[in-house]
Amino acid sequence: MWLPDPMSTPSPQLLVAAAQQTLGMGKTRALPRSVCLHLSGEVLAVARGLKPALLYDCNCAGASQLQSFLEELQGLGFLTQGLHILEIGENSLIVSPEHVCRHLERVLLGSIAFVDVSSSLPHPSVRSLDQLQHLKALIAEVITHLQGLQRDLSAAVPCSRLCSSDWNLCTVFGILLGYPVPYTFHLNQGDDNCLALTPLRVFTARISWLLGQPPVLLYSFSVPESLFPALTDILNTWEKDLRARCRTQNDFTDLCISSEIVTLPAVAL
């Protein structure tokens, strides 16, 4: 198995130190080594265009700490400039504006489908973007925001915020994270959904990076098994596109996409 020349990547110790020093919540609550390395791999995957965005959920670190982390990685020669911290609600995403805009423009052209899991429905149902006009306007708003960013020359890693008081963040994050089939539901029906005891096909995409370390988890999402035949073309196109993007870079190798069927008594989105 071929892996990138280790001289092209800072030592794992330096990557771990960068994460622990900038994202730690005190000496007794430092991020575990495995989390630090996986996070560094995910950030690199965003920079290389293998995923449009990364939703940070390792701990309660905020945007300023994430900026410091990315600046440390730049100082190590691990990253070039071009990444951005996007705050939506109480959440922080690490994005490549260029790659996100390209992805969202494809979404507007119908590259993905949606699964409506509103609690009022007897079972999940496929929806196209044309049936969800409010989402079309939201996606256009995000594109306009990212395209209009003026680089803050005083910061190596710029940061901006989007107002999201009436957004379905589950759906928005699914779109931004590059899922081919995000879930959506009516907000006025609460957070309940119709996925309980529904067989789900869970897809995972992993890719090798550092020798001797577990592969990086690029994607993990699910679709109702009953809708899988109707979504096959969308999923096949997503896989073909991801494999093509993987061939354009040399930092990662051995992409593995797998799926399994699970049934849960309740599903939190």
C-alpha cells in the first residue's frame, strides 16, 4: 500500500501538540491523541476538496480556538491558506469556500436528493430540491455569502457568521457536509421523525492517511432501505465523483466505501 512520503507531513507528535494546545479545555481535559490526528486528517481532506466542510464537535472549543488551531497547522507547513471558519448558530464549520461554492452550485442543479422524515408522514419520502423552494433560497444565500467574503488580511484564517434563526440545521449541515441524500423535516412539528424502527442503510467512506493510524472517516450518512432503489443513481454518482476527486491528490489513498443495514428504536437527527 502506497502512502505519501512522511517528510511531506509534520510528525504526528506535532499535529497532536497543535490540537491540544489550541483546542484543549485545560490540562486535565486535553483532546486524546487519536482525536487530534483524526481531526488533522479531516481538515486536510477539506483542504484537498475530498469533503466540502467539517462540523467541529470534538469539544466546546469556539471559532477563535479553531482559528488558532488552523494557524498552527499552517505554521507547520501542513496547510496553505484558503480555509475559513463559518459559524452557523452555535456551531463552527471548517470550510473551503471555493470547494463549498462549487458543491452548492451542483446542488442547485439537482445533484442530490432529500428524504423527508417529518413525524406526520407514515414513512420517509424522497423529495427533490424543486419541491423545497425555501432550501433553494437558503443555498443561494450561502453561496452569495461565501463568494462575497473579503479576505481579512490581519488573520491567516478568516471567520464569518451566517444568521440561521429559522433554518433546519440538520438539513443545512447535511448539504454543507456533502451528503448525497440529506434528511429534511418540518420544523413546526418539532424534532421528532418517522425513522423509528425503519431499516436504514448506513454508508461510510474511509481513506488511509498516516501509516500505522486508523483511516480517516470522510463521510457517514444513512438512507432508508426502502428508498435505496430510488436513490441508487444519486448514490452511484456521489461515489463516482468522490473517487474522481481522490485521484486528484496524493495525501490520501485506499478509499473504502461500505454500507450496512441497521434498525434503531429511535433516530436522533
